[in-house]
Amino acid sequence: MNSNKNTIKRKTLTHRNDNKPLLNPKDKTKSYTLSTPNPIVTVEIPENTHNHISNTDLDNEVKEYSTTNNNITNDKQDSSNQILELKEESQNLELSSFNTRYQLNSRNYIQELHKALIKECNYNLLDYTSLNATLDFESLTTVTSRTLNAVKDQKIFSVLGYFPTISLELNNRGWVEKRDPYRPPTNYSHYLKSAPYMVNWIESPPLISSISENEAIAERLRSAQSWNILKDKKSDYIFVTRKRLINWSNLSELTSVSQMTRHVFCTKNGLAQCLESYKNAVTNLMFPRCHYIRSEADSDAFVEDYITTALISTLKIIVKAIENNKKIFTTNGNIPYTIIDFVKRCVSKFLNKQITGSTEIDMWMFNSQKEVWNEFMIHYTKLIIDNNAKFDHEYTYELELDVYAKCKYLLENVKNYCPQHYIDGITNTWIIKPSSNCSGHGIMLSRDLHTIKRKITESGVLRNNYILQKYIERPLLVYTCKIDLRQWFLVTNMSPVVVWMYKEGYVRFCANSFSMQNMHESIHLSNVRLQMKYRKIRNPQVPDECMWDYRELQDHLRKIGQEYVWDELIFPGMGESVYAVLKAATDTSYYREKSFQLFGADFLITENFIPYLIEINSIPGLNPSTSIIANLAPMLLSDIVKVTVDYEKNSNADTGLFMKVVPEKWKTPAAVRRLGSVTAAINSGNSYNSPAVTVDRGGNIFNSAVATAVQPAPFTAGYHNQWMDSVNKKLAALRLRINAQKTPDDRGFLCNKPHNT
């Protein structure tokens, strides 16, 4: 939420088709309020008490580590044939629940979290032994009994790092935390002296609790007593986001750990390598093509892609100009007419190579034909940057018609072999990413081949620490600004793949209006830490934290007449890409049984509402750098416990906002038959939820583009085109439905909305 004012506005919005609250009524305050411990009875501490709870070495399950002064989580922030399985509870959120849940806003969250953290710091820095406080016999007996029962029931857990919500949730379930009282999860002395804004850098939000000083002392005494019993025991559940803190060799094989031992898809080069065979025409994965430059062959492959994109972009420029009645021919033109013939000839060669499988490479021998390609690139650049660029030829209607027909024909044929032509735009812009950096550091955009090649070479030698990724030039804009989405997902198995998508997340805004002519980072890079610098000079319509939650994005889509695209295109599309990546990574990942992990996937939405995966983060920062994250992170952590503890023991347990992604082949024939009746209703013109994604009565989401096929071959060009055809039909159906509900003036506007071409 951005302000209380926004909260008030929400109450007037139409409810979504969902009766499921975000939290059960009995759990509404669970994530924010500590349960009150048993009353403490103070007596004198025996002389030997201090020695009884003396400092010990860390448990050998985890490596020795010290808490840093600021706990900045600044590490790396960080088929397709499937459906998302929903429970009968609905997908959407009730407004009353939503408003109850969000206690923090952009104006108060730092102060509220800082107060809570300072209170916790003060309590944990108390020397309770000097206060002559101890547990009475009855309380001591209760703690001992509870701890011993937890050992017997295998309910001992450890939290490595600062995640108080995890501790609270497990304690509420009867688990006992194994926590060295002399090793706090964060440096309390540091935060006691730090400025309030430093609360942004802790690993997750503190609990906003009403616990008193006496209750805090009692809790520490109970923890110390439990530690005496548990210090030599192995934990049954370890929550940690930093893999290096785990001593894998001393870990019990029965211990659940919130880290997978090896995965390659969370680095830029790892993801590129993992999906390398899917990056061109043989993919249905929505992932902008990447080039990981390790050799001259990789460099040549990039140059070929770069040149092909420039040639196709030239066709687009010509076709678009003629369709818009723009005169591009004149006897005083600044671009030779022969460039058009050159482009048509090269694109024809490209198509022949794709159709026949020819291995001809003369066209792409850039180094031996530098003059030819340099001349072409000079004129292509003029077309991009000069709105008044003209071809040097006398204008006639017949000439224009002939050029248009031939360029349009080639462009239509190219689409069959360049499935990402839609995102390419016309400027041939590429994003250059250091493979080891995060949070937007070191990223640059360029459309100049020589600039790109200089960036990836050093002293004439290729540097293998950069990824070249095609920039998406046609993103969905909100208030003229680019956005992207952080989608959380939880992996609980890799053999077979079991992944859970989270129904909430956050939307990151770039601060300033989108433009392909201006490459400034405030326009193109949406990373939270980077955009923090531009909040004071942002587009005034952009929220003050440059961030929304999913609900706010859905409200916006509803206001622009696109209320269906979230449930029918965007969210299911993100699930498809995540599942496809995990399937592609099974051969290169090492999975340990009893492991799970939370990941954060970054998606960019195109202007025709297709989600493209950009990257995946293994440490999806939960530090409360905005009020949106401060509100969402405790709920997310609480729901992780629901999946990894409750659902593990009971498949009917509540999983919060996590939804399991299930391959189509696992569904029962009855479910597929139900889908058939839904599809028939859609084909007959019935106003059902979705032609692209349909929901049966059991609450299961089906992708109808793949549901009718028993086992379609994954990752094929044909499947990709079928999927895109389904998207086109879906968008057409949405327009017809929307037009039927709008006034004539509105219809004229909506019919001009961008669509897939």
C-alpha cells in the first residue's frame, strides 16, 4: 500500500471472484503478535546458575559464523505441459481481509518496524542473570518436558539468520527452537545505535509485538533451558537462506533444510546455459534469448543474432511506416534505396537457411565483410534515430505498393522462425549483464555492436563474465513507466519436480517514463535498490515507493478494461515458465531429500500481457526495504511453514497462498472430461472465464492450449506457435467481450490497444 488514502479508495472497488481471505480469521494477527508466554515467577538465582548455561560451541550441524554489523542481504538477490492446481478456495482476496492484513504503509513502516526492532534489541541485551530472575520449578519442569517431547516427536528446529516469523510459527505448532542464547540472530548492539532507516537491511521484518520486559526475560530463560538439553542434539528442521552457513557433512539425513544443495538456474550464466538449447526457434519458454560468451563461436553466434535482428527490424520499420501513410521515398533521401534490396536479399537467405537446413555461412561472415555490414548498420541506425529518414528514390504509388508487399511477405514468413520477433521492437537493443553482480549493478544497455564487443573483451581477449540478453522493447507500461514482477515460488522436490507458486508478490516500477531513445537506468532497470535513488524525481503517477503489490496491479488492469488477463495469461504464464526451467535443470541439479527452497523469479510483462522470465534469485531478499515487502514477507514466511510442515504431514492442510504446479499428465481422466465441457462452452460463445486458461469445478486451472494433447512434444517451434495462436485468440475474445460492455467511444479506444503481430 502506498498510503492510507489509497487504502480508503480500495474499499470502493468491486470484489473479485474469491471468497478466500488471505488469512483465516483466527490467524489474522498471528504473523504480527507474539503469543504471551507463561507468567514468570522471580526468585533468587542459585550461585551455579550462570555456569549452568555457560557459552558453548555452535552445534556441529552449522558452520561457525559471526553476525555482521548490518546484516545486509546483498548477496545474489537473489514441459510446459502443465496446470496450476487450486484448492476450492478461490484465487482472489476479500477486501476486508486485505485491509486488515496491511498494517504498514510507506509513511509509517520504518518507524513501526524500527520501534519493534529496538524493543527486541533492548530485551535481548538485558543481562537477566543480574536481575536475579529465573524460572520457578513448575515452569522449569514444563519447559524441560516440552523440550524432551519435541526431541521424541522430531520437532527441533534451528533458524540461521533473522527470520522471527519462522520461529513464531513453529513455536505455535509445538516445535522447540535450538538457539544458543549467546549467539543472537542479529547484532542487537549495532541496531540499537543505528538510524531508523537501517531497519531496511535486516533479513526479514521484525515481529510487531506487545511483549513486555518480564515476558521477554521469561522467554530467554526458557530458551536457555531448552539449549541445555538440545545443544548436542541434531535439528529436525533448519531454516536458512545462506547455503554457506550449513555444514552439510554433519547434517542428519532426516533433517529438513531450506536450501537445495546445487542448482544452476540462479546465476545469469547458469540460467543461460541451462536454457541454451531452447533460446532460438525451438522453445515455448517465455525467456528472452541470451548469449553467454565463452568462445569465438559464441561471439559469432551473437553477431549472427544481432545482424538478423537488425535486418528484420528494418523490414518492420518500412512496413510500419507505409501502414501509417508515412512517405519514406524521396529523390533527396538520406538512405540509399539499395539498402531495401540488400535487406530483402539477406532475409530471403535467412529464410532459405531455416527452411532447407542449409549450413551456408557467407552471409554471416562479419569479419570478412566488415565494410558491407558497417554501411548497412550506419543506414539502419539512421532509420532508428531519425524520424525524417527517407529512402533515395522518386515516390510512386506502385513503388510503395511493391516494397510494402514484398517486405510484408518476408516479415510474415520470418515470424515462423523468430518466435521472439514481437519483443524485439525495432532498435536492436541488448542488455549486457555481469554474470556475478546483482541489484542492477554493472548492467548497461546498448544497440551498437562495436560498443557491445568492446564491453565483453579485454585486451583483445573475450571475457566470460558477461551475459548478452535481448532487451524487451515492448513492455507493458503503467502510467507510461516500465514495470516488472517479483514472483516467489517454493521448490519442495526436484525428483519429480514439485513447485509451489505464491499468489502474492510485488510489482517494481521504473521511476521515469519509458523510452527506447533514452537509455538511462531510471527508465529501464527496475531493481529496488537502484530505483530508490530516483523516488524523489519519479513520474508523479508512480507510487512513492516505486512498488505495488499484485492486488494493485490487478486493480489497474481492471480499470483499463483488462480484468481477465491476470488469471488467464499472466499468472498461469509465470507458472509455465518456472516449471519449464525446473524441468530443464533436473539433469544439472543435485537434489538432497528433505530439502526445499524459496526462490524469486523476475518477470517482465509485454504490452500484450505475456510474462517473460528474466532471471531467478536464490536469495529473494525479504528485507523490508518498502512497506509492500514489510507487509508481504511475514505472510510469505508463515505460508512456507504451512507447506513444509503442515502439508508435509497432511495433504489436506491449508497451504496459504501457495499453489502447487501440477503436470497435466497427473490429472485424472474425469478432470480432463470436465475440461472438455468447459472448452465446448467457450467455443459456443458462452461467457466463461478463459479460452486460454480455464477453471473446472474442482478448482483446477487448465491451459486449454495444451489440455487436448495427451503428450505434446515439449519445447518445439510448433508448440510455441500453437501457444501464441492461443494467446492471439484469447486477446481477440477479450476485446470482443470488452467491446460488448463499453460505449461506442470506449470501443474505439480499446480497438486500438496493442496486440500481438
